[in-house]
Amino acid sequence: MKQFNGKTILDKIAIGKIYFYRKQNVIRRYRAKDAARELERYEKAKAEALETCERMEEKAKKEADDSVGEIFAAQAMICMDEEFSGLVSDYINKAGMTAEAAVNLAGNVYAERFESMEDAYIKDRAADIKDAAGYLIEYLTRADANAGPAEPAIVVAMDLTPAETVRMERENLLGFVTRNGSFHSHTAILARSMGTPALLGVNVNPAWHGKTAILDGEKGILILDPEESLLEEYQKKLLLQEKEAEESEKEESGFGDGKSIRLCANIGDVCDLDKVKRSNVAGIGLFRSEFLFLSRKKMPGEEEQFRIYKQVLEAMGERNVTIRTLDIGSDKKADYFHLEKEENPALGYRAVRLCLRRKDVFKTQLRALYRASAYGNLSILFPMITTMGEVEEIKALCKQVREELRAEGTELKQVPLGIMIETPAAALISDLLADEVDFFSIGTNDLMQYTLAADRENARLDALFDPSHPAIVRLLNMIVNNGHAKGCKVCICGELGADVSRTEELMRMGIDEISVSLPALPGVRRAVKRALNSENVTSL
């Protein structure tokens, strides 16, 4: 019996045989005499790779969530990128390479160029470039993609791309273990969105293939060839985990006492609505409206947006739905916005900053939202706030939209307005901002990144990206206290909300609501129940 430590993603257990995943793309020809023929093969492969990205995007949205679908949308854009294609063409025409060899070299050169940059957005694109190049090589070599295990297993690999993971049959993926990947990498996003236990940073070995293993996501360990007594103990834990998950779906998220924390769901597409209703959450704490704008050739109009918002509100009935306004920019791009390249897009022209410059876009969305308000219990959330002036300008535009719609005879409801607290600036003036809005929603991912000056996509900085850092704890307490002093509800919708080791601490702070991805809900529910039974939580 051997034990290996790793970075855990979900506090779940998996037991099964190990399937060691090997990549299939093999390049056997590097030189070609007919450049025209190779260019023709490359263009055909581009069309097929684009189709694969689109298919994977749809599959990801159904089986995981929209944050994963967005990864494939970005990779589709890379497949069609003119600069990348130009580099491939040069290798074919000038170096006499085969199309697959040219794509492989171009992908490596392009990715290394991006990996050397300090900017978080550009660095993140390196993984997407390698994945997109992999699709192209797959079609050029006619390699059969490794579809993963034929029966339930723990998948172990050096690394796994989003496409490789999504291709696998969901019921056969008990968990996965990789050598590469950070807590905020594509691999981690997939694990959380799919509700699959995973360990990252483990020194994996192909010789493990076929061995029995226990993946303990609570302790962050992989146990290889466990002793019979330990295996029996973990099998009992696994049965209890499955039973708790089933019971969790039947429980109400408010816990009925009017004091405990509300649990809500983060979603980005109407295809998640059935899952939300089955999970018995108190509401939708974050509907990411930008997914209506991504992966399409033109901007959605007012009518299309209205229909989607109306559908979400009607489906949720009396339960609250918080819809975040457009958060385009940084790592979320839409070609029709014609956004210029920025040196540091995470700190650049994005979210509310873009919307207040493009009031035609912003006003269209606000009109659709207010029109839809008549069909449910809507709250509107505005992202990336840093100044009082932004809030004042937003409120003035909301007032203008309401007056115009009433003049047109449109039925409206009173709609609470909230802001994302995801910058240190907003946190430090939260006492002033609380006078202007009905609720705060803390975006802990960006708040931690900006406060700690630590890129959350950089695996080398994982140790710095620490939610227990005194600066983060002080900011969270400040936001809660300032909000509550003015009667402002305070929610958390970032990754910290899904960290069950912090649930009790958040409850003691007085957080009113936690909103997380659907797969994270059972674990958070268990953590809330434990906290309610704890002597440390006396203020609830």
C-alpha cells in the first residue's frame, strides 16, 4: 500500500481501478514535397477541428457547465486565428513540413510565447493553443482519440485537456489524478463543474494502470493497493457520501429556521434550469448573462435577451434570480465588440467599464431585464465596480430605462440592485456603496487576485492565493459589517463559497448567502449542517 499527496478539488471519495490515460496523436511524417497538398489538408482539418470545438462546447454545457463550454469557444477561435494559421503556412511553404508537423511546431512556438508573458489572460491562452493544435493534429494524422475507460475507473494522466475529459463517458469517470494543473486551471474547473473528485500535482506512474486505488478528496490523498480493511472502511464512507448526496437534493436550502445561510446556484445557461430545480436551492445567486453574448457572430437583441431572462424567471417561480449584467473583457471575448488588445486585460476595459462606454449595449440589456422582471423575482447585479461614480451612473440609467418602459405601458416589478465586490477599491468604500444598493455579492476569485497581486491561473503562485491571508479575512469582515450596518445583504458567489473548510468561518462572519456551482452544493450543505451543530457558530 502506498499513499500520494496532491491538491484536492472536491471533498469527495472515489474507489476503483486506475486507468492510465495515454495521448494518441502521433506524427510519423515531418517532410512533404507538395506544399499545396499540405495546405489543403490543413484547411480541411481546420474545418473539422472547429466542428469538434463546437460539439465539445455543447456537450460541456450539458454535462458540466457554461464555464467549461466557454473553454471550447476560446479554442474554436484559436483554430481560426489568422496569425496562428500564418505561422503554420510558413512552416509548410518555407520549411517543407507536413501539415501535422507544422501545426505541432506552430502550437509549441505560439504557446511558449504566451507562457512567457506575465499577463494572466495571455498566459491562460497557452493551454488553449495546445488543445486547439491537438484537435488539428488528430484530424491530420487520423488518430483515433482516446475515449477513456470502457468501465468506471479513476483516470490518471500526466495532464488532461478539457476535450479529452469531456470526450469520456461521464459514468465511467469516477475521478481523475494528474501531475500537472493548478487549483484554478482548466482541469480544476472541469472537476468542480462535473462534481468529480480530483487530485492535481501527483507524481503519476503508467505502471499504476489496472491497480485498485482510493481517491480521498477530503484529505487530498491517493491510496494505491489499499489493504482490505482500509478498502472496506472507505467503501462504507462512499455509501454514506452517496446517501447524503441523495438526501441533500431533497432538502431546502434555507434550513427552515430563518437564521442560517441561504444556498443558491451559479449558472450561465437555461439548460441548467432543470438541475437547479431538482437541487432545491433557495434561488439562482448568479446567472452569468455574458454567455448569451459569447460564441456567436452577432450581439443578441432585446427580444432574444428578454425571452431568455423570462424563461429563467418563470422556471424559478417565487425563488430569487440574480442576473449579472454583461461581463465581457479580460478572458471573455466576443469578436463583434472589436476590443483592442490590452497589455493587462484583467485590469482593463471590461464589465461595467465597457457597458458604461457602450450604453447602447447596456441599455438594451437593462430593458430586457426590466421587462422580464414581471415574470418572477429578479435582482440585477453589476460587476467590476470600483467607484461611487459608476454606481450613480448605473442607477441613473436604470431609472431612465424604467421610466421609458412605463411610458410604453410595460408592466414592471421593483427590482433590487446589487454590485460585485471584487476589487479592493470597492471593499474599502463598501460603507459608502452600501448606501446606494440593496445587496453586495463578493467575487472572491478576483478580490483575492487583486488584493494579493497573485495571478490565480499561475500554478507557481498557488501558495500565495490563500483565502486565510489576514488581508482577505479583514476585507471580508469589513464588507459584511459595512453592508449589514446599512441593511445591505451580503452574498458570496466566488470559489471561496465552495471551499467547505471555510463554510463555518463564513457563517460566523455573517454572510447571508453562498452561491456555488451545482456539483458543489451537496458538500456545502453538509458543511452548513455541521456548522449549525457546532458550538462555534453562536450568532445564527
